[in-house]
Amino acid sequence: MNEAAELAKDLRAVAAGTLTEVAFREKYSGRDVPEVEAVWHGLQHYFADADIRARDAEYSRMQAQELERLIQLLESDASLGALDRVGFLGPSKR
């Protein structure tokens, strides 16, 4: 499995609640992999916003859509630039 596919699989597990943020961070923190580096900053926003998602359904939907978009980009072997545009603070530009 290539790095992008593995990252997509693990993000699906995060979304499903079967992989914790802590476990995800332990696995990917400091990995010198271009796909991880391209998405790491955006994912920090996603992880930091769990409290906002819990109280704001619209924001939660937006971030879930952004996470799904990121997963689909990873699965389609999108460019690093496309991956980097998913930021989780609002809908990303397509």
C-alpha cells in the first residue's frame, strides 16, 4: 500500500472513530512523507476543532465534508498542491 492510500485508510478510521487522534498522531508525527507533510497543517485544525464540532452541527458537517474530500484526493493520488488546499477552516477551493 502506498503512503497516500495508507493515510486515506487511517483517516477513514479516524472519521469512523476506530482510530484515535492520539494513535493517528503517534503513527504520523514526524514522518518524512510528502503526502503527510502536505496535509499535516490542515489536520491540526481538524483535530483542534473537536469541541467546536460537538456544539456546532453546521461546522461539523463542513469539516466532515472536508475530511471526505481529503480522503478522496488521497485515494485518487492527487497532487500535493491539491492536498494542501484542504484546510478545514471553511470549504476548500476545488
